[in-house]
Amino acid sequence: MILTDDQRMLQDTVRPFMADEGAIKTQLRHWRDTNCKDGFGHGLWKQFAELGLTGILVPEAQGGAGLGMIEAGVVLEEIGRNLTPSPFLTTAVAAVRALEGSAQAERWFPGIVAGETVAALAIDEGRNHDPARIECRAERSGNGFTLSGQKQFVVHGGSADVLLIAARTAGSAGEREGVTLFAIGKDASGLTLDSAGLADSSKAARITLDRVAVDADAVVGDVDGGWAPLSRALNAGRAGAASELVGVAAGAAEMTFDYLKQRKQFGRLIGEFQALQHRAAHLYGEIEIARAAALKAAQLLDAGDYRAELMTSVAKAKAARVGALAVQEGVQMHGGIGMTDEHDIGLYMKREAVLSELFGGPRFHAGEVARLSGY
């Protein structure tokens, strides 16, 4: 599968923008070294909006570009290539897909399109990704609900204006039925956030809900039917994370290949040694396979194909494994300098480690592939 002319034009616009405005030195290193509480720059997020990127999945009728997951993947690959810190994946991709078609979309889409709103998904409650294992409760209270429970690893939760919180209104943990998705503002009474830095300098929060009262209109979709918008968010997030991982792998590989052409050892460029050439060629091929998987997942999601859920797990698992290969090979081929903070290759390893687990790691998705294939 190859990109269309319009998609290549988007790529030609986004690639230099990320390389210049979203570069490692001016964004990731800057916000890390200044201990920024959000882990990203809101000024850059506004620039995303000026380019129309924040509304890439928002329908044209609601002020967005009305494009699809393939186009979002193009943007995410360049974000990954440059390690650009931003809430694009959680806000412009996962949250938009969750909110689409709901009454809450009218409230939150304008701010997302304008680059003024950040959204976060509060799903996981344990150490491992398991979206059906929800114990956070939402009980009927008057004309609304009262939520109680905890959420872990809420990426960008500390800087979010709106939190999409999955809570159980019926059934028990492990069941997909009985889950309801709520869109709750950050200032809700009884909601507390404890934000911390992750290995790649991004931020995630632990959220505690202590009888948080919300009106019935905070429900996204139907009561007890939250798995539908939640699965849309998860599938989009997983496909998007796969594309970003491809970008991380490509960025690490390009940096490594350049180093092989510059570093001399034993009187020769190390790239002349056949063993390293074989490893580089193998890595290049693996990245292309991962890119094809990510593109296919995006294509099936855009088409509403029944195979999309399976393919998103294939893409996420493959991209995570290839990302790990790329950063490991990168650090090894750089030698000692690859272990230092002054060189950027180590930053790719840290980003890959975090992104690999976001929306489920390789083992989780291997299990999903087996489940969806009937095993």
C-alpha cells in the first residue's frame, strides 16, 4: 500500500515542520531540562492547530479537516521520527474518535480544533493494560451519576482539560457490557490528579475519583454501552501508536545509518564492515514491514472493515517489536557514545519503551490476535 498524492503532500508539509519546530533540541530536551509540568509546549500545540493538524479527524461540519486514520498516521510517523512531545495521539486521535457522533463532541471539538483543549483517556486501573477490567464505579444519583475509583497511567492527565473516564455502571470487572464512558472536566469536585514523569519525559497521572458528581449529559454514547466509543478510541490509539512507533524506529535507524557512514575504526568507516551492513539491511526491511502493517490498520479503520480490530493489534505488536529492534541496534552500533545523554539515540530508546506499552504492549496484542483469530 502506498500513499496518495494528497497524503504525500501532507507528509511533505508535516515532515519539515516537525524537523524544524518539533526538533529534539528545541522541544524534547528543552521541556525535559526545564522540568515542564506538562511535558510539552502549548505554543507548539497551537502551531499544530494553525496547520489544521489538531482537527485532522474532526468532521468538516464541525470545523475540522474531515480526514482519516491514514492521514493521522502520516502526522504521527513524523512526530515519532523527531520525538516531538505533544498530546496529538491522545487528543486529536483517540479522544476525537471516542467523542465523534456524541453530544459531547459539540462541547469539546471546537477547543481541540483550535489547539486550546487537551484530552486524556482514563482507562487502565492496574499495572497492565486490560481495558475490560474496570472496577471504577458510576452509581445513579438524582439526574446524574457519582463516580468513585482510581485510574493509572493517564497520559497527559495532568494537563488535560477533559478526561474520558471509563466506569462500570453494571456487571463486574472483565466484562465489556456494563461499561459507560464519561467526559469530565478537569475541575470536577472530588477529582484529584497525581502527575509524574515517565522514562521518556512525558507525563502521566494517577487519578482518584472520590464521589465525583456528574450530570447525565456527561455520558459519551449510551449508559452501559460505553464499550463502543471506548473501542473506537482504543483502535484509533493503537493504530496511531503503531505509526508513531514506525517513526521512532525510522528516526533511530536513520541516525544510526548516518553514524555508520561517519565513524571510523581500524582505519575504516564502520559501515564498510559487512556484519553491520547485514544488520542495517535487516532493520530497514523490518521497518518497512511495520510501516505496511500500520498503514493497513489505518486503511481498514477508515473503511469500517470488520478486520480492523485484528489488524490494529497486529500493527501495534509488530511496530513495538520493530521499534525495540531499531533502538537496540542503534545504541549498540553507536558504541559507548550511544549510552550517553549527550547523544540523541538513547532518547529514542526511552520513547520506544513508553510508547510500546501505551494502549497495550506486544504480549497483550499477541493475545488479542489469537483471541480474534479464534484461538
